[in-house]
Amino acid sequence: MLDNDRQELIATRLRQRNAMQPCQRCLSEHFEILAEAEMPLIANNLFRLSESFANPLPLVLIACKNCGYVFQHVRVLLGLPE
């Protein structure tokens, strides 16, 4: 579970980037920041990835409170400290 300060920092960074648009599935404007996670990248051409990406890829997981649709943002590109 993320503490309130971390959730507020994530929400602030998303707002700064105009990334708080309605849900693309149901158009609800109510979201919940679920967690920070990592996704291992498995591909043949990992050497072509941007220097901004690490393996595993650090993510922020967000869910729509209405329909449960989950989406992710790359933590590094949001400028979030670890």
C-alpha cells in the first residue's frame, strides 16, 4: 500500500502532464492509485530501448473506480524518485 504522501506525489505528476483524463473504457473521472510495480521486459531487441527504461520497467498502476480498468505509467518518465 502506498502512503498518502507518495500517492499525492504521483497524482501531482500525473496532473502536471494532463494525464488525468476520463477512463477510456467508461468515461468515469474517478481513479485510484493502486501500487507501484515492476514489469520484466522480455524481447529480442532490448538493446534498442530508450535509456529512460530499466529492466524490470518501474510502473505506477492506476484503476478506474467505476469499471476497474487498470492502466500503467512508467515511473521514470513521470520523474518519480524511487
